[in-house]
Amino acid sequence: MQNQRVARYGFTPTQLSARAAYLLRGNDLGTMTSAAPRLYPHMWSWDAAFVTVGLAPLSVERAVIEMDTLLSAQWSNGMIPHIVFANGRDGYFPGPGRWECARLAECAPDYPETSGITQPPVHAIAVQRILDHSRRHGRSTRAVANEFIDRRWGALVRWHRWLAHARDPLGRGRITIYHGWESGMDNSPRWDGPYSRVVPGEDLPPYTRADLEHVADLSMRPTDLEYDRYIWLVEEMKRAHYDDAVLPKVMDFMVEDVFVSAIFAVACDVLATIGEDYSKPRSDVRDLRAWSDRFKAGVVAAANDRNGAARDYDLRAGQWINSETIAVFAPLLCGGLSRERERALLRLFDGPRFCGHPDLRFTVPPSTSPISADFRPREYWRGPVWPVMTWLFSWAFARRGWTERSARLREEGLRQATDGAFAEYYEPFTGEALGSMQQSWTAASVLDWLD
């Protein structure tokens, strides 16, 4: 019945799985998978984690290589940078020459070249998928996965330790970001207030945007003023030499990101369980559990008393950020709300302001509520549906034991994906594929759903 229903909308599950696997092979650069062949020709941090989730059912060994490549670019302070640049790949701005991390940052590696910021810490989920799939195979594959966790355990704990300390200097249980790009939701309405207080200096070095060369409809992309602000924040970081101790004093943008914090709380819990299962140091496991509890509490403290909707906190302005975006559902990822508030938040998720809006093509969460004044159905994180977010909530709901909810999101996500475009994001009302096509993490989400 499910196969018949999916087939009405395009490719059958078998065809879709084959196309997704073919896409990942086509985007494979050898030791890393480009996020997308034209617009995003390098490795992005949270993209790589989601890509690993999709690679694991195809080849545990290749999934291990993906994570190894990303972790090889880890800074000595523990940060995993948001971009690892592929040699010989041009056409993306800002590239390594703009970031200048190896020259300016004491903690940055000389090679490979990287950016100077980070992205949401979803990597423990990918590691768990590697280990899960390895158990389905023979001794040699299990040995590859076990050797990987032995070899990279310290790096993963350092990554979490850096986030818990360098990015929560006040101990409030919420991750501080210094650029909207660190949230993964670059131009979300969540950042309109903080960005409005970023005034690019007259000495902002000139630049040429590369993204507009690959997307015909300019309404899908951030404006030039938004890009000026993005690049000015990079300049502020460069002038601070990317120093964790200096950034809080000089950055115009400084926000406690509740969505990244919820992901971190979950990731710490997942990694702690891996540590227990694979007999890692008890002190590491204790730290991970403590961080999970602390950041779960931080997310709950940021939730609205009435319906549990989560809020970011603008540290520069000293005020909560109230938005109608997918980030309000952060507590559904990590848990911790009272039963009453959690039920209210689930009603919001299912209701007409989000998944239950009557005009949606598919009943999956749009990046911004269609009822919000900030809603733009074609503009990046201001309205379109992102398949990878549907996957993340489906995964989280399954983890929390909400099997039916998880299955509904999976079914609707697959219905959306049967066009075979594997688009970066989709117009929520028409279902039109938008942004960059042949997106690796979209294909990876489909492969995991169909596994």
C-alpha cells in the first residue's frame, strides 16, 4: 500500500533509493562528499554528519572515511569548523583566502584549509548510525567501526567539551553563536533583530558573491545587505584572531541559540551511551551526561511558559527573541518540558501555524510559520521546507518513543522526495524544488528513511 501511494507521486522507493545512492557517489570527491556539486562544492560540518547517516547503510567503511575526513580538520581547541575546503575546488565565497584561518588562528590546522566558525553538533547521531549498521555486517566491518570509535573518541569528546565551555561561558546551558551561519539557518527571521545591529564598517573589503551564479531566482537567496553583514562578522572574527576569549568582547552578533543547544543536549546523551557501550572512560561519560542535563535545562528555561515554544536569547540586546520558526520546537528534540507544555507544543507543531496549515503540499514542518509576517515561501530559511529538518524531527520523535509521529513525518518526507530532485529545500505550498539541486544531505535523508 505504501509503495503504491508513493509511486503515484514519482519514483518508487526502490528507484528513489538507487537514485539517492547514485547521487552520493556522484558527489563523492574521494575522501569527502561535496554538499552539492555546484553551489556547495566543499564539505560542510553538519552536512557531512547527515551524509554519513546516508552512507552508513551503503558502506560502513565509506561512512567512516567521511567522518574521519571531517575530524581531521578539527582545531586544536576542539572546534569542528563549518567548512573543510576541498583542494582545487573554486566557485564558493567566502573561500579559504577570505577566512585566513591558518594564518590568523593559533588553533587552526595548516591543512586542510577550513572556515573559522562552527555548525550544529549532530555528529554523534552519525557515529551512532555507523555503529548500528556495523553490527549488521561481518567481523571485518565491525572491526572498522570499532577501530574508528577507539581512534576518534578523544576528538569527539574534545568537540563536546569545547562547545560546553567555550560556547557557554556563562554556564546558562545554551550555546552561544557569533554568526547566523553557525546556526545552520543562515537568514532565518530568528536573526533579524541581531543582524539589524550589525553595521558593516567602511573598511569592509570588497567581494563578489558566488551563490547568485548558481541560483536563477534571486528571491531564493539572502540580499546583498544581508551578505554585507555576514562578511563583516567574518572580518570581526579575523581581527580577533578567532580567539575564544576575545570573541565575546568584540562580536556585534552574539546569541544563545536554543535549537543548537537542544541538538547538543541530545548529542551529548547519544555520545554518552556510545561511551558506555564501548567501555570508554567513565569520566568522559559523566561529563557528557552532565552537559546533556545542563543544556536540556537551558532549553527548557528558554521555553514559553504557556505553550513550551523555545526562544533564542540576544546577549547584545539583553532580550529574548520571539519568532515563529521551526526553532520553537527545540524542546521536542531534547525533552524536558512538563507534560502539559509538551502537549501544547505538539499541538502547535501539528496545528495550522505549522504542519497542519491547510495549504501545505506536504504535512512537514516549514522553516517559518506560513502565518508569520516574516514568512517568505521561496526564501531559504524564511519559509521553505527543508527535507533534512523533516528527517531530524522524525529521528528525534522515534528516539523519544513517538513511533506514529515519526512514521508520519517519514512518509510525508518520502512523498516530497519522490520527484527525484533531492533539492536543498522546497516551496511549502506548491512542492516546487528550490535552491541547489542534487543536495547530498537530502539524498542521505531518503536513504536512511528507506533503509
